[in-house]
Amino acid sequence: MRFFISFLLCILSLPALAESRAAITGAINVIDGETLEIRNQHIKLWGVDAPELGQICRSADGIGYDCGKQAASALSDWLTNLQPVQCEPRGNDNAGNVIAICYSSTGDDIAGWMVRNGYAIDWPKYSNGFYGVSQKEARQNKSGIWQHNEAAPWKITEK
């Protein structure tokens, strides 16, 4: 009897589990270089780290600039005509934000675009190096924030 009740509870909880992992689709607002908002829900891009708004990075000549704003603006500009966006949840962060792999209306991986264009870095702790090749190419091409730096500029400023 216990087995039957346990089995029944598991079966009855499946729709709730499926719903919590259902794709989130809609028009977006860009919050920062790694955070989107769809219908008042914040969604963090899976597997990447982008500079925070107000994060000051240094160019090769030592001039400071807001690399977080640069990353957010690049993302917002790119996605302007590529909506709706679809996000596939992977989990939640400590703040309760959804962590997801998100795609533009043309099917491009948004986090991948950010890394390829030098506005975010691969975060191997979570991505297992998924975006590593794209990051290497962005660095070699001196794309985005890599124009003036050999290391992620916001990582340099933390030292």
C-alpha cells in the first residue's frame, strides 16, 4: 500500500515538475549582459559571466569605461529585431532567478552570441567549458571587451 501511495504521489507531481521546466517565451527587456526579463521574470543566461552594470574596466591606455553597460547595450541592440526569445530553464540561482539557455527568434544561442562577440565569458564551473571555443575565438579576434585586454577586464579590476 505504501508503494502504491508513493507511486501515485510521484505521478501526480509530474505535471508540476514539467510546468516548472517549461520553456519561457516572450518579448524581453535586457537587464544586464547576462540577465533578461520576460513577463516580469528575471532569467540569467546559463554558463556565462558578463560584467555588471557600473563595472569599470580599463582600456589599453588605462581609460576606464563601463563595460557592463557596453555588454548590456550590445545585447539589447542585437536582440531588438530577434524577438520573441525562448528560454529553456536549467534551474534557479540562490536569488530564485531562473537560469536558462535562451534563443533568439532565429534560433541563435544568446549566451553563445555574447561570448562570441566578446561581451561575456564562459563560466566553466557551470558550463563545463561549453562556450570555451567561442571565448578563445573572441579573444583572438579582439572582439568586444577583448579589444584592449588579455584577460576578462572585470576580472583584472577585481585584483
